[in-house]
Amino acid sequence: MVEGGVSKASKTEFTECWNIVWTTPYIMKLALSAGIGGLLFGYDTGVISGALLYIKEDFRDVGKKTWLQELIVSMAVAGAIFGAGFGGWINDRFGRKISILGADVLFFIGAIIMAIAPQPWVIILGRIFVGLGVGMASMTAPLYISEASPAKIRGALVSANGFLITGGQFLAYLINLAFTKAPGTWRWMLGVAGVPAVVQFGLMMMLPESPRWLYRQNKVDEARAILEKIYPADQVEEEVNLLKQSVENEKAEEGLIGKDMISRLKGAFGNKIVRRGLYAGVTVQVAQQFVGINTVMYYSPTIVQFAGFASKSTALALSLVTSGLNALGSIVSMAFVDKYGRRRLMIVSMFGLSSCLVALAVVFFQAAIHAPSVSQIESSHFGGNNTCPAYITDGNAKSWNCMDCLKAKCGFCAHKGNEYLPGACLIDEKSTDTLCSDEHRTYFISGCPSSFGWLAVVFLGAYIITYSPGMGTAPWIVNSEIYPLRYRGVGGGIAAVSNWTSNLIVSLTFLTLTEALGSAGTFLLFAGFSLLGLVAIYLLVPETKGLAFEEVEKMLETGFKPSAFMKKSNKSEMQA
């Protein structure tokens, strides 16, 4: 997963989870009802990748202005940053249930606004509403599930919410593919998100508030009534006592670090152990985004078009593979993260990501230099009024190839018999697209015909396989383990904000970078970021596998140093 927490659950825990849920369906009803928020989270972050292809077709200004495309994509991320903060306040003030219902309302309003949008700015407005819902859902759904689940299967149920997020992204690609031939295409793609929001709203109206939140509000009888539905009768009293003790401890901790956020932040940054934990926690979250993962998740079909696949349905179908590999990778992670450790998986993942990004840069560079040339005869075939003005006025037009044509904001109409032969450079208008298609030619506006295209898809798949089991899940696990108990909420919040902010920066600049540096240069830049991230993780992030929270705290107090920088005597002591 890209933008949500992952709670690690063992294979035994999943088996026990199935047994308990089978005998107590009420627990699954609670978890799945709240988990629809995770599904919506995944759907709304994934659906825009395919919808954007058709939005560009309906609004030609969007196709010509990359900053408009970036705003449409990234405003959901901007909304999520504010939604997460706002959602945290609603969670504490009004309860988890109200927060989930509020997220559903925002999802529904955003979906309707986008589906009926007459102009691109209205789509952007709808994306902001959806983003607010995504932020609230990312904060609230895992919290509600964890507080309404038996302790022994809590990790499994929260992990299931993580699977629903990646499942939502996969579903988004399927829905995109399903509506490619439907009238309204992108309007259906974006509007469908309103359906699960309505379903979840209806289900949540019939479900109770979190027992923990009720207990904190001194509604002890209501909390007990819910626990009686979750636990066997002989365990209820024990669970009530545990809940009481936990809430009392939580309030005592609040007394020590302060109730307001400013006091907590001052305490966190003034504490040497927390600061060192933040060095590690923020490093892995920023590195997770600056490897460029969300350029793939948000712009995957566009990247496939960069590789030379002009057909929108083909681009969507190939992008479905990357989404499926991402979901598969999150399952693989569960098998290895406790066996090999968080630090090792991240280092291996970062090394693999750097290699894949360099390979992608090489493929796109080769595709650019081998792009078909522009023929004056082919271009004039469609009439002087339809030929690209920049091509006509350039004194060195004979040297133009397809990439030069696209950089001039024009379209490339491939040769009729063989798309790798010289083609025509035309004004990028719907009429010229139609003229080209009527002659059974392929019209390119995002990438050029290339025999290297299939290699780009292969390396994209390898990139996802390398990312998902390591950098996809391990950063969230590290952040759940690296901070002292009393500062875990503050530390995790700071790291999550750094993740969302990095996500916003990357998604808001990707297309601009491809225009300025080319696809090859952009992927090479991300490879550079990946290498920097690899070095930072090696130097700053300790291994937390198998350590008690007290042991992690002690390690941070003495200061973490990679084994290569430790003295021989210290190494011997550690090995002993």
C-alpha cells in the first residue's frame, strides 16, 4: 500500500481470525462495514489514472496543459492531508462512527461533482472533496476496526483493511477498463465511487460507536453492551477491566506530554529518543514516495502511452497488471517481513528500485532516439491547415522526429502501413485525430511508436514487484515500532504528514518533469532519489524486528550506527 498504515499479522493470527469470525459474524460485519472506507480509499486514488486519458479527450485544454492534469490528479492528495488532520479531531471529539459517516458524505458529494463536471475546474473541486474523504478514511477505518475487534485477531482485521485498499486500486483499473466503450467514460469511472459510499453509510447507521471511544466519554454501559457482542460471556468482564486500565493509562500519558498538539510537538522534538526515532520514521516515509511509486499508481496508463501504446484501452489493460502485482506484493510482504526484517527488506527493495528506474530511463532514452521521423509528404497529405505550425516554421524541420512533434504540442499520425516509418506531424485537434483514424492510422499524443515499448512494461512490472514487499509495507511497520509509547501518536502523525506531503510534491510535478527532462530524464531523477534514500535508510534506520518497545527505546538512546561504522569491540558485544 502506498498511503496507509499496515498492521503486521501472522499466519496463525489469520487462521484464528477466520475461526472467530465464523463463530461471531458480528465482528466481520463491523470490520467489513468500516473496511469499505479502505476500498473507497484505494478506488479514488487509483481511478484517476484511467479517467485522465478520457478527460484529456473531452477537454482538449487538459491534454495540452500538463499543470491542469497534475492538479486534477494531485488535489485529492492535497485534500487528504487536510482530511487526515480534520479527521483526527472529529475522531476524538465526535467519535469514529461520525467520522466514517462524514467521509462517506464527502466521497458521495465528490463523486457526483466529478460525474457531472462541465469544466475541468469542477473536476478539481470534486477531487478535493474526495481527497478530504480519503484522508478521513485513512485515519478512521483502521482505528475503528482495531477498537471493535478482539485483541487476538486485531492485526489480521486491520491488515484486511490494507488489502481492501490495494483491492480498491485494482477494482478501479477494472472499472476503468469496463467503461472504455461506454458513453461518458470518465464520468462513469469517477461517479461509480458514490455507490460504495452510500452502502457504507447505510451499514454504519446500523452499527455502534467504538467501545473505546464510548468508554472515554464515560458511557460505560454502552461500551459494555458492544463488548458483549464481540467477546464470549466469560471474557466480557476481563475485557471491560482491560479497557478501563488502558483508557486510564492513556489519560495519564496525556497528562505527561500535554493534551494540545503544540505541547506534544515540543515534547517530541525536545526528546533525544523521539528525535532519533523521527529521523528513521520520516526518512522511510519520504523515501517511499520519492522512489516515484505514485507516479506509477496515478499515471500508469499515461506512462504506458509514453512507451508507445497509443490505444487507451490497451494502456489501461497493461496498467491493470501493475495494480495486480502491487496487491500480490503486499501479501508476499507478510511472509518475509518478520523472517528477514524491515531494514533488510527496505535496503534490498531500494537497490532493486534504483536498478529498475535506471533500466526504465535507458528504455525511454532508446525509444526517444529511435522515434519515427516526420515526413513533409505525409504531413502535407492532410493539408497545410492541419500541419503542425511549429514544424512548418522551423528551418530545421527535416531533422524532426515524433518526439519533436509531441514537444511542440502537436500530434503524430503514424504511417499507414508501418508505424515505425516516417509519419505526419499535425495540429493536435479532435478533427485531425479523426482524419488520422479514418485512414486506419494510429494517432499519438503522449508517446511515439516504439519497438522498445514492451520492455518498459516489463520493467514497470519489475519495479512494482520490487517495491511492494519492501518499501510498500515496511515503512509503516517501522513507524508503528520506532517511537516510545507515549509519543507514538505524535511520531506516527508527523511521519504520515511527511508521507502525504511527499506524495503531493511527486504527483504535482511528474508531468512537468517529463516535459522538461523527458521520460528518460525523469526516471533517472527518481533513480537518483532512490539511491539517496538507500543511503539514508542504511545510515539512519535501525532493525526493529523482534525487539520489545523498551529495547527499541534503549537502542535509540545509545544511538544507532550501521555495522560498517561500528568499532570491532562493539560488533563483538552485539554478536555475543
